Amino acid sequence: MTYPINCDIANPKMGTKLLKIISLSFLGISIFLLQPFPVLAATITDVRLWSAPDHTRIVLDLTEPIQYESSSQESPPQFHLELKGVSLQTPKREMEVKDPFLTKISLTELGKDKVKLILHQKKPLNATVFTLKPYQDKPNRLVIDLVDVVQEKKEQEERQKQKEIKPKGTKIVVIDPGHGGEDPGAIGPKKTMEKDIVLKVGEKVVHLLNQNKEIQAFLTRKGDYFIPLEERIKIAREYGTNLFISLHTDGSFNPQARGSSVYCLSLSGATDEAAKILADKENTSNILGGAFLRPAAFAKDPNLNQILLDLMQNNSMKESFRFAETLLEDIKAVNPLKYPSYRQANFIVLKAPDIPSVLVEMAFITNREDERLLNRDDFQEKIAKTLTTSIKKYFRP
């Protein structure tokens, strides 16, 4: 059943007055809606610096995305960024820094919602500026990379030189301590960071390997800074490596999870869901650490013979499996295994078609007992010695 709505107004004068009130009300609402709402300025909440051999990275944490304009000054050498729609909340307004390329970082308010960032350089540097969107626990970030092009080229030439001058029959091993800089990796209950542990173990492995005349070992990163995953492959290739090992510590929401595991590349799909989840987690390192551009060296060469590439890939994967089996057999004497055999997934850092490559999860840093062990120098030494033993077995004729 429907009921008619009676729109008649008994008193016409009263009706006219009511219509005027309604009209004025709508006009008021319209004017209110057309007024620009005040936009809250983004706030700088932190400033961090990461030093690498050939560049320095400065990171600003922000509450909102921002706009910016950049400029350079030659004498004295400085890089300027004018940040728009920004207010300061960080106490670090002027920072004296110990860095190969910078002496000081200054933040100055220019007026309402404008801030100038000045990077005081020791010499002219190439600057790259980019923003990163929020991801996991990371806020909006503004990243400035100051690159010493001369030093960058020198580092590259030094790596290539090692390949050329190595004695005949010498094997090259590249140890890759995962994560670094903005990307801490997994974090333990007592705040131990994966990036710190893997660097310590990596340094021990390289030291032990370099005591053998038949092997030369190098690190992809030598300090607390981030290297994009593809760049790690490029570094390994410049060294002419015969074996690439990426070091990690595992993490889980299950605090009881423990054990060591070894992973190889899969071109078709992960061996299981757990391996896929781990690969996805490790591959997000580029987002957390802040990768800007993929190196051109990682792009596929359109002139490369695909059959030859497939043969190289198949051979390097077989060799990866062989080393993984050797390492699993040796490492179980130091730490219980998570899996009795190696697992496979689509790890970006293992994608060099011409280099046998494995990823090692030494223990679970999110497990209290494993975290305690990982912090112990004697346990790190045992892991390093085990890796060294497995590498020497792998190269044995």
C-alpha cells in the first residue's frame, strides 16, 4: 500500500518564506563546499645517512608525500633541495657527519611550509633524488643518492682487475651479506638485525677463504649500506665469480620456528608455498632498501643466443644444486636443518644465468635461542668454517 504525500501549503506567504529559507540554506552549504579545505603540511620526522665506498645516501622520513626542487652549487660544493608543503619536527636541524663525501647536513625553515635541505659536500658529486611510498613499517621517504662517479668507476675497474690478474686455476667466490642500510632484514626479539649478523659472518667467511691459495673471496657490501638485488649480481659478474652465496637469517611469525635452510633458483615455480613466501619476502628488499633503477647490465641482451643462455642456466643450476647438497650435509652438524633438502623459488638475487648461486638462511633470528646463538662469536665462526669447508669440497676435482 502507498500513501500520497500532500505537498500543498495552506498559507502561500508562509510557503514563500519557507522556500527562501531552504534556498539560503542550500546556498550556504554550496559556499562551504567550495571553500578549500586546509591541507596539513608533511612533517619531517627523521633524517638518516648511509655511507658506501662510492656514494652516500640520505633518507628523510615524511608523514605525507611532498614536492621538491633541486639545485647545485659549485663553490663550496653543495646540493640544495627546496621542500614544499613541509614542516620540521626532527631535532636534527644541523648534523655534522663522518662520511667520505659529506661534512654536514642542514635543514632550514624558509617560511610557512617550506624547508631547505643543504648537503655540504667535500667535492662535486652526482645527485639522484626519488621518493618511496609507505611500505610495511616504512613511511613516505625522500631519498638522495650522492655518487662519486670517479670512485664508482674505480670500484668497478678494481673488481674487473681481480678477474684478470687471478692466478690460473684460482676460483673466485663472492659472499653477499643480504639487506643493509634502510633494509634491516628480519629483526629478533632483542632487536638484533639480520643485516648486521650476515655482514659479520660474511667477513669471517671471506677471511677464512682467502687463507687458501686456490680461492679468492670478496664481499658484495663491506658496510651498512643497501645494494639493489640486481646490482649484487652485477658485482659478482665483474669479479668473474665461480660461486655466489647470499647470506641471510630467517624470520617467522611463529617464534618456535628454528633451523638452517638452503635455497636455489627455480625458473618454473617454488617447490612449496613456504619457499615462495620466503622468496617474495627477500625480493621486497629492493622496496625496503630503496632501489631506484635496475642496472642496464641486468637487462637481457637481444643479441644473446637464447639456446646458449639456456645451456648456461641449466649448467649453473645443476652446480647450484650440487653445492647446496654439500652445504646441507655439513651445516647440520652445526645447527638443526629446517628442511632435509634444498628448496627452490624465484629469488631475484640468484638469477645470474652463468653463476652457480645459493641463498643460505643460517638460523631463525626471530627465535630467542637462535637469536642468542647468532649473536655469539663462536657460533658465527662455526657457520663461517662450515661454509668454507663446503666451498672447498665443491671446488675439489
